[in-house]
Amino acid sequence: MATQVNKSARRQSRHRRVRAKVSGTSERPRLSIYKSNTQVIAQVIDDERGTTIAAIVSHKEKGKTPRERAEAAARSLAKTAKDKGVVRVVFDRGGFEYTGTIKAFADAARAAGLEF
């Protein structure tokens, strides 16, 4: 009999696989993203020091749809990171597929000046 694994457990499994390969350094911190049904939470993290350089929550941003708020959050995060001297990052999609809101966030962050 096949066991059913829920959506959250599958995402966490993918995230563990990604995190085994992706790590942030002082020169290239990790841009980690989490998506819920209503908001996107993103952080720029230096894993060597264990510190968060910049963070943003999309529900504080203006926009009608979650995707528009995610794009606005990406622009704000990129501006904050650039003010703190971070231009190059490693993108950690958090086990989420690279479509929809995640892709929109990444594209907006690139357009705002982050390199990954």
C-alpha cells in the first residue's frame, strides 16, 4: 500500500535537497524565500556568520495581487541589500517551483540590481 505524503512534506524534502547544495558566504549571501498563500517572506542570509543581512515581508507592500506585492517586496529587498553592500547573491527557492510568484520575485530582484 502506497503512503500519501502531503504537499508540505514534499516541499520540505525538496528544500533539504536544495540546501545541501546552496550556502551563503560573506561575498555571496543566500537569498532565501518562503511563500504562503497570501505573502512572500525573503531574507538575505550570510550562512558563515549565521546572520540575516536584510529581510522583507510582502504583506507590508502595496499591490492588489500577491504577485504584485512580491515584486514590490523584491525591489525593496534589493534596495536594502545594495545599501548594505550586497550585490551578488545565491538564490534559494525554498523547495518551491520556479514559477508564478517565485519567478516574479526573482525577476524583480534581478531588475532592481541583484545578481544571481
